[in-house]
Amino acid sequence: MDTTIKDFETAIAELESIVKKLEEGDLPLETSLQLYERGVQLSRFCHARLEEAEHRIEILNERGELKAAPAGLGEDDTSR
């Protein structure tokens, strides 16, 4: 895992910035590819953190009744 990624919130913010830059389409191909690769790293990091959070919720729920994590866990409430 990339050690330059500090936490989930930082990764999401950087990923959003990359998406905006790529959507503008004014970048050279090599720069776009580099940004895309970084975006994939960030996306994988965020996905792993969300899976860890879901697992922790399931463990906590085992004390009572095992329940799946909420369906909306990690989803952004602000639709674009």
C-alpha cells in the first residue's frame, strides 16, 4: 500500500481533485496517465479502508446479533 496516502479523507480529496483535472481534458497524455494511475491507487486505498470499517462494524454487532453493515456505508451523501 502507498505510504504517501495519509488517511481516507485526504485520499478522497486528492481523488476528487484528480477527477476534476482529468475531466477538463487539457492535459498531455502522459500526465493524464500518471494522474489516472494515482487515482487507481487512491481508489484502492479508500476501498480497503471502507472494507475495514465494515468489518469492524460487523465485529461490534456480533456482541448482539450479527448484522450486515449499513448499505450506504461510505457513500457520499452529496450527489453530483
